[in-house]
Amino acid sequence: MIAELSKPSVYMKDPQRVQKTMESMLKAGSNTLQVISDFDMTLTRFSFNGKRCPTCHNILDNSKVISDDCKQKLDELLKTYYPIEIDTSLSVEQKLPLMVDWWTKAHELLVEQKIRKDLLATAVHESEAKLRDGYQLFFDHLHQHSIPLLIFSAGIGDILEEVIRQNGVFHPNVNVFSNYMDFDESGVLKAFKGELIHIYNKREGALLNTGHFQELRTRPNVLLMGDSLGDLAMADGVQNMENILKIGFLNDKIEERKQSYLDSYDIVLVEDETLDVPNAVLLYLTGNK
Ligand code: C5P
Ligand code: MG
């Protein structure tokens, strides 16, 4: 079908379904396609040279805008709650209130730090955040073909926008749903805007943004990309969906989680730090291959 699907990092429970879906999507044409992607650990790398890469939150946590005392508290939260996020022995119902606690406590700590808006760009610039290899082709190709890309993130919108801006790929076809910071008139963080988006309420987040999906109602074919099972709900607002192809990055706790990822995502990419497969799929869907 596509050479990249033979990469050793690629797993599929039902390759025939993948093929059929891609064929229908190709037939429908790229003017009926929209892409919905998670940000942290989906568009960004999970690790680089054996070291973990930061999420949006971690970019701030590790930066100069946070005091040492607060860094320690944020680190303790990460050490407590990240293992829960990826724990396969707990149900979503069990994890959900704990994830709300994590996000709420972390945001409260960030607000206490009186972070200045004008320091965010430097924090991103000095961070170790990295978009996955192949990001340029991914963003540029979508832009060239006028395919809308929705980045749907439980991270921090101001930070993720800065990451894609500094990488030169914040094109006009990109929309972002995320947690945005609210600054006072002197540019100091005073709160987070709107409803909190965390890892397990992307369905609610999608349904709050019906206007976006209404605008894209002539694009009933969806390429969805995520790294968490919570990301599967990102397309719940899509109207009259015809086909969806779901690509999941499995970065951590591989053996424990592989089966559930195979049951939920059409294509599972195991420890694959590149966008090679999504790019190959996009080239195919836009008739370039
Ligand atoms: O963009 P995405 O939806 O993936 O962002 C959520 C990620 O942010 C989660 O996978 C979680 O591990 C991470 N996170 C964090 N620090 C927090 C809250 C969430 O690193 N305080
Ligand atoms: Mg993610």
C-alpha cells in the first residue's frame, strides 16, 4: 500500500481496514479531508538521545520563569500523576478525578508564579522541546493543500503556539484548541481561560467548539493523530463523519499498552520519533504517491 507502513515501528490490527479507509479517503479527495492532532508527544518528540523531551507544561516547569521551590512542587506532581496517566490497571473513571487534580494543582502553582507573557518566547526558545522529525513536510504539505489542521491539546495553547511559531510552521490553516493563559493588563498571568481541557475530556472540549466543526462540515474525512487513548475523542465534534483513520503513537509502557492501542488506533507507531508514517499517508491521500 505505502512503503512506510512496512517500517518495523508500525503495528496494525487490521491492515485491510486501513487500506480500505485510505482508498475511500483518496477517492473522496483531499478537499474533503481534515486533520486533527494532539500536540504533546504526538507532534513533539517523546525522547531525544535517550532523554525525555518536555511537554508544554514541562517547558514552563523547567524554565527560568518558575522559582526553585515551585519547580520542586511541579516535579512532585509530575512524579505522582504521570504514572497514573499511563497506568493500565486503572480505568478512565478512576483516573479522571486524579487527572483533574493534577491539571488544577499545576495551573494554580503556575498562576502563583506571576509569569510574564513577554518571557514565554524565551522559555520556549531555551527549552528542549522538539517537533518530531518530518514536521516541516507535515505542516507545509497540509498548508499547500489547504487542509485544515486542528491541534487539540490538553497542554498550554500559548506555549504550543510559540513552539510551532519558532519552528516556522504556524501556517494559517492551523487552529488550536487548548488551555490558554489569561494575562492582566500589565501582562502577568492571572488565570487560565475557559473550561479546562485535560487528557480525558477532549470529547467535551470538542463539543464546546461546534462552530469550528460546522465550518468544516464539507470535510467529513478525518486523519486523527494522538498518543493517549483520551485523544480518540478529539473527533467527536466532526459532523457527518464518513471515514476516520487513527494513528496512535505508543511512546511509553509499550508491552502493557500495545493491545489496547491496537484495539483503538488503526495504525500504532511504537517508539517512532518521526512523522514519516503520517506524512506518507498524507502524500497518498493528496494523490502525490
Ligand atoms: O497536548 P496533550 O493533550 O498531549 O497534553 C497533555 C500532556 O501534558 C499529558 O500527556 C501530560 O502528561 C502532560 N502534562 C504535564 N504537566 C501537567 C499536566 C499535563 O506534563 N501539569
Ligand atoms: Mg499527548
